[in-house]
Amino acid sequence: MNANLNIVVSVYNEEAVLPSFYNSITSVLEVMSVNYRIIFVNDGSTDRSELILRSFALNDPNVLLVNFSRNFGHEYAMMSGLDHSDAEAVICMDADLQHPPELIPEIWEAYRDGADIVTMIRSSREDSGFLKGICSRLFYKFINRISDLKIDPNASDFFLISKRVCTIVKNDYRERTRFLRGFIQMVGFQKVSIQYIAPKRLAGQSKYGMIDLIRFSFSAIASLSKAPLRVGIYLGLFNAAISLGIGIYSLVMYFLDKPYSGYTTIILFLTLMFSMLFFVLGILGSYIGFIFDQTKNRPHYLVEDFVDQQTKQLP
Ligand code: UDP
Ligand code: MG
């Protein structure tokens, strides 16, 4: 029998937190009257996570382990979890207890009340430093300004989607440059938001440093909008205005027989122009890189094996 609810959990080097996560999520799910399956996706962990997950899947028929052949990244781990889910609704969440399992009954309730999408909004983050908080706010402001999409600020990778939304996302949103929490806000349908406080990581370390977050933010922006490609047009117009001003000024000075020596102006103008030019080239290059990755059409992830007590075969 198909489960009512699938829980997709991406795992990368989480040995320190997995036992607590498993205990806490199963104790929440056991008291709910739902038929559930937890789909753990092991994203090429190099610590003991795989062993721990294998033992969960071998001892608990409600656990499926999808074991990647190497690390493919969180977005692809979530994608694979959705690919292997078949329940009437699916929840994606992290393994580090920053997405509290105690909220699952409330999310399920919202789904039963008719929501196709339940997005979980961090009202505050106990883990994030000042800088990370500001960057995250700027990121959502920027993305809402440049794309048609209105995405809830502080949306997270903690959400529920109904089977019909899951089918759409897994069939039609398979592009290589991914921002899943944005995609689920693009499809329409009945959406409900729930606020929550994201606690600190229970144990282990965040896998995302500042550089990773910047890279992730840029690919999220590129996956939702072409606006950065227009930066060149605005910079070009801006430079044309500056050139016109300098040109007129120089001509006037020439006819007044007071030619401007202009060394500093030339140096400033050249350096400004070149830095803008390379900035625009960098944006173009990044988009070309995304197109290149997409055209190669390589697999998004590779599964080494499954551990599944229920079917004893590949799903
Ligand atoms: N994760 C993953 N693959 C990766 C990096 C992270 O599956 O390459 C998982 C990780 O195990 C966790 C979730 O994605 O369950 C979120 O990662 P993390 O907590 O490090 O990110 P943060 O909450 O600090 O943004
Ligand atoms: Mg985390």
C-alpha cells in the first residue's frame, strides 16, 4: 500500500545528528494517524552516515535509503527524494534538526485542510550570524524585484507538496541549475505559509560557507531570471552619458585653447570601463556555463544502491 506521507531527508556527513533525528521524527510520526515512509538520500557521505542509514533501513520497513555513488549536492538529493516518492504528499527537510520534526503534524493539518503547498518560513534563525541574516534578506529582496515570481522571504527547504505538485516538479522542473524552494512557488495552486524558528544545528557543521552561499544565490537568481543579462545595457547607457559629458567638456576646452591634460581622467575612465566590461563578461560567462551544463544533459545524480525492506527491489 502506498504511504500517505513521504518524508525526504538529504544527508551529507551527518553521523553526529542522525540517531537523534531518527528518534525524534519517528516519535512524531508514530503518534500521527498516517501511513508514512521516510526516504533518506545519502549524498555521498564520507563519515559513518551511510552505515547508520543502512541500519535504519534494514530494521525499519518505513525507511527507504537511496544511496548516491558520490556527493551531488543538496538540490540533487532533494530531487532524487521526490523522484522516489509516491505518497499523496511529500515533505522535504534537513537532517540536522534545524527543521523541527515536531512541526510535521501542523504541516499535515494544513495539507488536509486543502493546501497543495505548505512552505515553512523562518521567522528567526538561531544559527545565523549577523552577516548571513543580512545577506539572506538582501537575496530575497533582490530576487523578488528582478523576477516575476514572488517568493516568501526566508522560505526554506522545509516544505510539503501534494502529489500533483510533486509530479509537476519532478517531470517538468528538471533543469540543471536548481532552486527547488523557488520552483514550488512558481507552480501556483493553493499555498499556505507557516512561520517557525529555526534552531541551531544539533551537532555537526553547516556544509555551506559564505562562498558556497554566494555561488548558490547566483545560480538561484540565474534559474529564475534573465535580469542580470541586462546589466550590460544599463552600464552601456551609463558609460555613454559619462563619455558624452567628458567629450563635450574636452571639446569646449580645446576651442577655448585650454586643452585639458587629462591623464587622471583617462586612467580613471579606462579602469572604470574595463572593470564594468569584465563584470558583464563574468555574468555572460556564468549564464553560458549554465547553458553548457544543461546541454550536456548528464544525469543529475547516480544511485549506487537502495536499501528497502518493503519491496526488496529497486523502486
Ligand atoms: N546536504 C546534502 N548535500 C550536500 C550538503 C548538504 O544533502 O552536499 C544536506 C545536509 O546533510 C543537511 C541539508 O542538506 O541535511 C542542509 O545542509 P546544512 O545544514 O549544512 O545547510 P545550512 O542549514 O547550514 O544552510
Ligand atoms: Mg542546517
